Amino acid sequence: MLSKSELRDLLNRAPKFEDMTSSLRAWARQPGAISREAEKVVAIARKFNEEVTRVHDLKLDARIQQDPEHLPWEIVEEANMRGFYTMFIPRVFGGKGYSLSCAGLFLEEIASACLATANIIGVHYLGFTILTASWNIKMIDRISREVAEGEKQGRPCLISLAITEPEAGTDAQNIELMDRGKLGCGAEKKNGGYLVNGTKIFISMGHVSTWHIVNAYTDLKKGSENTVVLAVKKGMPGFSTGGREHKMGQKGCPASELVFRDCMVPKEQVCFDSTDGQKQARGVKGTNAQMLAYIWGASRMGVASFGTGAARGAFETAREFAGRTEAGGKRLINQEWCQSMLAEMYKNAAASRALYMEATYANGLYGLWKYLNLKPVYYLNRILPSALFDAVGPWICRRRAVTRIARKVAFDRQTDAEIDRVDGWASLAKFAATDAGVKNCHMALEIMGQAGLRHDRGAEKMLRDAKLLQIYEGTNQINRINLFKRLVKPDDPEIEVFSQQAG
Ligand SMILES: Cc1cc2nc3c(=O)[nH]c(=O)nc-3n(C[C@H](O)[C@H](O)[C@H](O)COP(=O)(O)OP(=O)(O)OC[C@H]3O[C@@H](n4cnc5c(N)ncnc54)[C@H](O)[C@@H]3O)c2cc1C
């Protein structure tokens, strides 16, 4: 028999046993009620798909093809009415408090019917993610409560994330590349806050969102140490939305330009800056890197669920077609080549689901929503009455000490190995599931022949929509390099990652 120390030693040797099995730990440590929540959110998404997504998806795509300026308000209002924009916001901030561990399953379900619709809902949580990653509890509470109020009033209040710039996509997303890139969105520190000048592009739902969480830089040549995370509200002087991208897919979800011309962001809307970074154990640059890892760890898991939805949607469409279409006097589904293709497509979807659930477990155990998944916190969040949260929540969240303690716990207690696991697994799931989504869309078109190419059959739209997944939240090439950096690279200081810039 092994002694306890022998056992620990054997399991901790590289590659660490846990690196590839977050789920094994999660079974024991996460609250059991999450699995019942998961079933509930999937059922809610299915009903939405039947009543809304499948009714609008092709019409919306065709409409925006003809009129690129059209905005998807009909879907946004419906989602708002059904409570989707507060669904995964903790109840202490006025939300419905469903576990973020179920968000991927909810989004996969909607993505299996329409990726643009999944993004119209999901990208709001990307905005919520960067807000949360700043651990500025006062701002999280203020904005979340506006989202909840917007739901009550029937006036949707959504959040976007704005990092990408005309000259900096990949570079603005990776701490190693930032200082060699061409950052252009500057923030000048003034007495009352920050004066912002610059442009952001490709910001999903920019024209529709009320709040934009924006990364700007007090030194454009050294962004890694001078990032400021700002909350900019629609209508603020000096801020406007510019053009809209005319893109190949996910047409229903606008990708917007955001323009800042002497936009003064008051200090109450500064979510995080270098002064905050200095107070953390990893220092300014290290905490900026950690914040990015928090964001990508959660958001790439979400994009992986989109990829899985695409893989499933393509599989379901192809199987349905094969079941009712004859070729050579025999139904396609009775032909072995087709059976083998359908089995391969099913495998692609199932394997992708397993991967993003691993990334979900990693987030729940070590990442952004670790503390919400601790059993006492989880059950208190479920059982305490909303009136109590509404009465005391804002008062507690306004205390500076709460943000200070949250940052100490979240930033300083997260170990480097935990960051590697969350961020590495999210990259792995993202590129594997989105590649599988695109692959299945190709296979569906092969099975369907000319019918697959027709807009009214949906399969060609799925392929156009799915392709975008391989580009956003970091291209799949970059996610492969990030996986290498986080989990594959041996412990050898001579091996460099992200040491060269492309082009
Ligand atoms: C539909 C859509 C929605 C989006 N929504 C948002 C949003 O809401 N908010 C937001 O901030 N951004 C958003 N984006 C931006 C998206 O995250 C970027 O497009 C993506 O990160 C890639 O950046 P880029 O397009 O500038 O490509 P580039 O960075 O220019 O990359 C071009 C190519 O070079 C490769 N490359 C770049 N640098 C390196 C390197 N150092 N080493 C090796 N290879 C490299 C890339 O892999 C790619 O193949 C969205 C994009 C799309 C398409």
C-alpha cells in the first residue's frame, strides 16, 4: 500500500494527475443541486428555441443581409422579458442566481438552433465577466442592479466587453504581446477620473448595450503595466457608436465600432487601474495578466459551448435530412457511409461537451466563480429571500473594504497552477469545440448535397455562423499556443512562448 505522502508525491509529478481531470474533484466538491439547475436551464432554453429562436433565425439573417443597419431588438426584448440577462447574475447583485456552471449548457442549447441568437444573449455575460474579473464589488452591484431594473421595466440593459482595437486584436488580449503591439485607446488620468480617446472595433452588441466595459491604456507603449478597466455608459459625452461590421455569419448579432473622443469617465466608473494593481501580491503587470486569465478562462468556456451547439445543430439537421431523403432507392440513413458520418458527428458534439464541462469544472473549482460554488455560499444564495439581498446587498457592496477583501482573496489566493489550469483548459475546450463545430457543419453539407446550400434549409447559415467561432475570443492558433504555455510546456526556462509577433 502507498503512504499518504507517497500517494501525493506520485500524483503531483508532472504531468499532474489533476491537470487532465478537473471533473473528478468537482464531483465531490461542488453542490449536487447544480445538476438539477442544469436540467432546468436546458429546458428553459429548449422552450425559447421552439417559441423564438427557430421562428426568427433565418428571417433575421436574411433581413440583416438586406439591411445591415437593422438591430435585433425583437430577440433582445424577448430574452429580457424571459429573464435571460439576469439569469446567471448572483442574487446578492439582484440577479436570479443560477450557477454559472450551468451557463455553458444553456448557451449550447440555444447555439444548437442559432449561433447569432446565442451570442445576442451570451455576450452580455462576457461583459459581466470582465466586470467581475476586476472584483470591483461596488461596480458589479451597480451595473447588475441596472440590468435587473431594465428587466423589470422592459428596457433591456446589457453589458459589452471592449478590448479589440483597429491595430490590436491578439496583441490587446495577451500580456506578453501588448507592449509590442499598436495599442490606440488612451486614457489620461485626471483629477476626476480618466479622459479617454481612441476606437474599439468588433464589439459584439455594441450598438445595443447600455454599459461597455473598456480596456484603455495610460501608456500606449506599455499597456501591460498601464491598463485601466472603465465602465462607459451609453449617452456619456464623448462616447458614440460608429459603424457596424458586415460580416459573413452571426449577422443577427451586431459587431460595432465604439468611438471615444475626449470622453471623461468619472472615478466612480473606474473598475480597476494600476493603483489597484499595486495593492495585489502579483503587482500591476501580474494582476493585469491574472485578470485577462480570469476573463478568458470563463469566456472561452462559453465559446466552446457555442462550438458544441454548432456541432450538435449540424448533426441534428443532417440526421433529420438523412432520415427522410432517398438516394439510389434507399434512405440515406440506411446507407453505411451515412451512418458512419453521423456517428462521427455525434462523437464530435459529445466530445466537445465533455471538454467544455471540464473547463467549467476548472472555473468552478479554481476560477471566476470558485467562491460562489462553495457549498455554504451556494446554498445561502439559493435559500435567502430576495428582499433580504435587495435590502442589504447594495449597502454591503458599497463598502470599500468589501472590494479590498474580495481582491485579496480572489487575486492573491489563486495560485499560479490554478490560473494555468483554468486558462489552459478554456483554450483547449475553445479550439477543440469550435473546430468540431465547423467540421460538423461541413459534414452536414456533404450529407445534404444541394439542399445544404439553400438558405431556407439552415445548414449553410450554420457554417457561416460557426466559422466566426474560430476567430473570436482569441483565434484558434493563439488558443493552441496558450494551451502550450499553460499546460503543455515543460518546466524549462529556455522555452519561450509568445516570444515573436506575427507579421
Ligand atoms: C464576430 C466577432 C465578434 C467579436 N466580438 C468582440 C467583442 O465583443 N469584444 C472584443 O473586444 N473583441 C471582439 N472580437 C475581436 C476578436 O476577439 C479578435 O478578432 C480576435 O481576438 C483576433 O484578433 P484580430 O482579428 O485582430 O486578428 P490578428 O490579431 O490580427 O491576427 C491575425 C492572424 O495572426 C495570428 N497571430 C496574431 N498574433 C500572433 C502571434 N503573436 N503569434 C502567432 N500568431 C499570431 C492570428 O492567429 C491570426 O491568424 C470579435 C471578433 C469577431 C470576428
